Amino acid sequence: MERQLLQQAKEAFVSGRARPLEFRLQQLHALQRMIMEKETEISTALKQDISRSQYDTPLLELISIENEIKLAIEKLAQWAAPRPVEKNLFTISDEVYIQPEPLGVVLIIGAWNYPWALTLIPLVGAIAAGNAAVVKPSELSKCSSLLLHALLPCYLDKDLYPVVTGGVSETQQLLRLRFDHIFYTGGSTAGKLVMEAAARHLTPVTLELGGKSPCYIDKDCDVRTACRRVTWGKFVNCGQTCIAPDYILCEPCIQGQVVEFIRETLLEFYGADPKCSPDYGRIINQEHFNRIMSLMEGYTPVVGGQSDSSQWYIAPTVLKDVPPHSRLMQEEIFGPLLPIVTVSDMEDAINFINEREKPLALYIFCSDQKAIKRMIEETTSGGVTVNDVMMHYTVSSLPFGGVGQSGMGRYHGKHTFDQLSHQRACLIRSLKMERVNLARYPPQDRRRARRVLFILLELFHVFVTIIMDMSVFY
């Protein structure tokens, strides 16, 4: 089945119908229409998958998809146009440019925590770049997966953009096949398997992974506001967000304030019992529920800690004075647990971050611009947001992606288009002026070498004259 769908997509791509900009725009408009017309069905599917509030889905997923589509429609002609580049002495009279062209058939493997945005935003870039794409949504978000399988063929070209449902077996079968690019969003363990499979065919990959994204709160900032923003970012989607703050770093003197401000904010956001709040979600399945609960073993939460395995419910939970080498600090949490680790100062926080794997995101809450600049310069992460969390994801002009263990490649806006395009080097020369080329042909001797030098000097003089004339003109 998977092989047949890939073959159909290849044949459709080779036919050339995905290349014209008019076709790409038509498909993007159709995808935009699907999001607008099926918002209720999508929200219902996510409510069934992850108990997400119907009001959160447009904010957390659909708006970002729509913005990506609108940007691609608006900028497609500009993105796809030839890009002139600087010439050298030998090509001064030639046409030299980069031409973005489609890669071919892209495999997009989506994630379950944001099953629409993390699947469709890469698809927007694949369509804009003129590719075919086989779409594999996550089997864990079952309702969303089935709905996407039903909807996409009603709006997009069935041969160019097929949807494959199923679990690990189906994904493994897809990975045995040869694609022109693989775009994977998920955990690092599966990411290694994807990269290993891709290597067999020398297939390039984009890996959007995760990791432990640190959040440093400086003692001299507005701690209350910082905690309010951290609380939202950590516990939205029940903590199941790849760029959620994974843990807090702060000095011991403000740890108590941090705990109390988070407690107050949780009461405001979700009420006295978050289990009854329509705005608080659930863990995706029993396996993940058990994994998160095991991370809490041996700790006494200072906030939250309640759970209900029958509903896969874990309350928003805060743990303080967490040892740096505990299991809780070794694994990506991906759930509603927020450890606080104390550091002596900013330098200690920088060292703490640099001793660990490079995170997908870094969050800094600080009022001192010099200190902010220092922390950015002396650490590395996929992205960084200062005095807020996760909002860099919403800026399409910023590349989104990891570094090191948190991933490779980047996307959003033009970055997705470029990631899923081949930047083809083009040089168009004339068959005239062959005398200029004689110097490079054998047989070679000293006389000919001197003649080459003379020609180069003459060309250089012409080149400089043209540049100076252009500068005067402008």
C-alpha cells in the first residue's frame, strides 16, 4: 500500500503538474479553505484526542497554519524566482543565479501533540516548493489522524498528497522506501531511527525534535509576570509541547516567590481543581501517563501532584530543590511537571545550561539588557525568547528548529520553502569571446601564463570601472 502510494506520488510529480505556480497557489487556497470550513470538526477531534478546549485549538494550531498559508500565497512568486548572485571576473558578462526547484516527493511524519500544525505547516512548504508529499500523521492522535485522512483528499490533489494512517509498522514501511526528503517531528529516539533509515538512501532529513528547554528567572526582574507567562507556557496542552519550559533555574532567594506566584496563577487559570476546568487537558495515553508519574517518584510536590489514571489526568505540578543529576533532570518531561533547580547566579545558570545537551528553546526573564545579551552570547539553543515563552514559534520570519540533539534543519515561512527546495546553481554563458578562454586550454607554457595574467588584469580593470560607474549612478 505504502509503496503504491509513493509510486503514484512520484508519477504525479514527474508529470510536472505540481511545478506551475498557478497550481501551487490553487492547492494552497484549497488547504486554506479546508482549515476554515472544517474548524469545528478539527476542534472536536482534538477534544477527543487530548481533551483540548475548543477555544485553544484555533489559538494553538489553526491560526499558525492559516498564517503560513497566507504568507506562502503572498510571497510564492518572490520565493520561487531566480536569485541573482555576485559574479567573479570570469563570469562578469554571464548570467549567474540560483534557481529554487522542487526536491521531488517529501515524506512528512507529524506529531501527536499538535497534530494539525506540526503536519500541515511542513506540507504548506512542500506544496509551495512544488513537491509531492506523502503525509503520515501520528497514530497516537487517532481522531485527528483519521479526520486528516478523510479531509485532505477532498481538498488537495489525491495523487500528489496522499495520507497514510497506521502505527509503527506503517511508518517503518514508509522509511524503507526512497523519498527525496524526510521531514520528521517527534522525539529524539525515533529521530535517530528516521535518520538511520534515511541514510540508506542518502535522503536528506529535517528533524524537529525536543529536549529540556531551560527557563532562567533573574531575581531582579518582575518575577510575578515572569511566573504568569511561564505557567501558561508550561501547562497549556497539559505540558505536551516541545518548546514548553522544561525546568526553571533561579537563585534560592526567589524560589519561594516563584512557587507562590505559580500557585496563584494556576488558581486563576484553572480554578481550585484543574481536573474540572474545561481549559486543562489530559495526557495522550496510558503509557505517557505512567512515564510522567514515574518521574515524580521520590518527590513531594509543593504545588499539585494529584492524578487520576482513569482519565490520564495529572494536575499542574511544581517541584522545588530538584537535584541537577536526578532522573527528572535527565529526560525531557513532556508533561505538566515543573522542576525548579537553584543556581547561585547567572554565570552558574549559563554553566548549567552549557553542561547539558543543546535545547530546542531557551527562555530568559531579565530586565538587564547587558545580562540578556551575555546569556544569549554564552549559550546555544535552537531558539531563544526573552521575557516570554514559546512566542518565537509564532514569527514566520524566524527559522524554527533545533541544534545538536534537539534537531536539524529549520522551517516556517520562507525557511520551509528553502528547506524543501533544491537551490540549483545556474551559469549561462555565451559561445562568443572564445579568445578569453584560450588561456585555460593546454598546452601550457610561460608565455601563455603571462597572457592569462594580462587578461585577468584587463578584466579586473573593466570590472572595477563598471562597479564605480554603478555606484556613481546610484
